[in-house]
Amino acid sequence: MSKHFRISGRLPVKLKELGVRVSSVLEHAGLPSGLFDQSRISLSTEEFFALWRGIGQVSPDPAIGLALGTETKAEHFDPVVLAALSTGNFGEAMRQIARYKQLSCPEELVLDAGDTEWSIHFRWLLAKEMEPAVLTDLCFAWVLAIARHGTAMRISPVRLELQRARAHAKPLERHFGCPVLFGAARNAIVFRASDTALHFVTRNAELLAMLAPQLDEELKQQRGEESFPERVRATIQRKLTGSRPKMQEIARELHISSRTLQRRLQDAGYSFQRALEEARHQLARHYLTNSLLELSETAHLLGYEDSNSFVRAFRVWEGVPPAHWRGAQREKAAS
């Protein structure tokens, strides 16, 4: 997993087109004035969030995130999106993007398919605070832009779920063409389950055959740079969905034996229990910061038998109960 966000050189261009002073954005964000003069721009999660907060503070347009997240010209899409648009349908495209997302940032695209609905949300893996509203808007507008570009239809989701209080609902409803649920338990864009099969008119097997091997090679190289405990921790997090994964299960996911997993962790000064606790700690911060889940629900998702076990573990990690920690984060975000 990349620990930094790559910033496209298109961003300052689009900001200027939308009448937003880039220098003011950087000043509000506390970032270097020459940031966009660099050939390769890489930001930590904290800096990345500060950038988007700065855009929200400087722009007079409450829908600035929608404008920045909407792209219509194929030449402005990056290779990951071009590969996705070259697949056969909307569902395949999103799965492709989810696979390669980790190439560019510590962010995960989470796809949750049910019988009737298909939800998409973003997980900020190294975040210590809730993402800015402008960034949330941009991400969901970006997903919708890919869907509409690929299908050549004005597809609309079933609804948009936002954790924030109701504000500027009209631009959102108009852009997405669906109801917006404010004060929700999560930030998510929800489509019909059948939308995953929507055919992409942009399908291009030859382009996909050219792009996919390049992206796979980059992904392989990046995974090679990732430490073994980091790989184990990331695998544990993908399996923490209501039960505590066993060492044998994680070893199978990594295509190695349990003995090899244990030995390689020991060589790195780790134990499986330590990797598990670090994975839980990281996810706990994410759930408490980015969702309105009850503590009992969070405990369940992290594989704890009850809330008390989770509270005790969180006290060890952060020195305070999870409810107090969550309250402090919200006060910080509101200030």
C-alpha cells in the first residue's frame, strides 16, 4: 500500500478554470506555496485532507467537489480509470479500480453487493480524522462520472448517504439525480444491484490488454516494497468482518503455510497477535472517525465478543475509552 496520495497536475488547472485561487488554497491548507510546481506531488493523508479543506474554505461554490470530481474527456483520465473503462461493465470497472487503488494512495474502494442494492464507499486507511465534505463529494461524483461515461447513459444511483448535517441538498440532488440522506451512518453511494451488469460502450479489449500488465507489474513491485507485517495486517483487515480471522486463514490468503507466516513475522520482530491488534487498532480509528456505528457494532466488526472487550483494548491503544476518543475527534473536526 502506498502511504501517500499522488496529486494530478490537472488539479490546479481545474481550480483556476473554476475561479479558485490556488495560492489561497495552499495558504489555508498550510501547504508550501510551490507545491504544484513540483513534477511529482505526493501528500500524506493529513496533508491531503488539509488540501481539500482548503479548497472548501476558499471556494464560494458549495458544490466545488462535484465540479472537480466530474471528468468527461477520456484524455484526462488516468491509466487506472482508462483500464476500468475498457472493461465490459460497470461492476467489472469498479472491481478493477478497487484492485489498483492502492497503487496511488492509502485508500480503499469498498464494494458491497446485496440482493437489491450495491453500495460503494471509500475507506481512508491512514486517516486520523473524518475526510472533508468537498473530498466526499468529489469521490462520489468521480464514481458517477465513470458510470455515465462508460455506459453513455445518464445513470443515477438509488441514493446518496452522507454523515454530515443537511446542507446544500439541491446541488447534490440535481447532480446525482437521487435522494440524499443526511446524518447517515456512513458516506456511501448506493446503486441498484442490477447496475453492476450495465454494459460499457467504452469497452476496449486491446487497450485493456495493454494497460493491465503494466498496472499489474507496478502493483507487484509495490507489494515487493511493502513489509511482510504490513501485508499480513492488510490481509487481516480485509477479513475482519464480524469474526476474528485465524492464522491459518490469513496464511491461505497469502498462499503460504501457517508455519512460514509465523516464521516470517518472527524474523520481522512481529507476532500474529501483534499484527492482528494493529489491524484492529487502525480499523477502529477508521470506524470511530468515519461512521456513526454504535460501539457494539464496531466491536462486532472488529471480531470482539462484546463491547467491553473492545473498550478495554481501545484504552490500551489510545489511553481513553472509544466514546471519549470519538467525541474528541468530532470536536476537533468542528473547530
